[in-house]
Amino acid sequence: MINEIINNLKSIRIKNRITMVELSNKTGISQKHISNIENFKTTPSIDTLQKLADGLGYKIELSLIGDKNTA
């Protein structure tokens, strides 16, 4: 699921012609870290993914589905 989110964020960034440097300036996340995330060299935290999404004008919504009685 994380890989799908990363791919979607990268696609949005490219589609909107936002450079990694611009996204870095908007989010405070280094360009190198963004590159490592987009190239699957590091696994970002949920907070980092949300910051990237916020910088692109999107929101990540995750839901955990399951019966609390089966956990």
C-alpha cells in the first residue's frame, strides 16, 4: 500500500510539473529524502507521506478495516 501511495504522489508531482526542490521548499523535507522515497530507497513514515501530500495539495486517508473482536 505504501508503494502505491508513493507512486501516486510522484505521479501527481510530475503531472503538476513540481520539481523535487519545489516540493522540498514547501514541505521542509530534503530533496535527497524525496528522491530516496520516490526511488524506494527508504521507507517514509506516515507523517512524511502526509507532508508530501499536503505539499502537493492532497490528503492521504488510510482506514484499517477489521473486526476488533478478531484481533
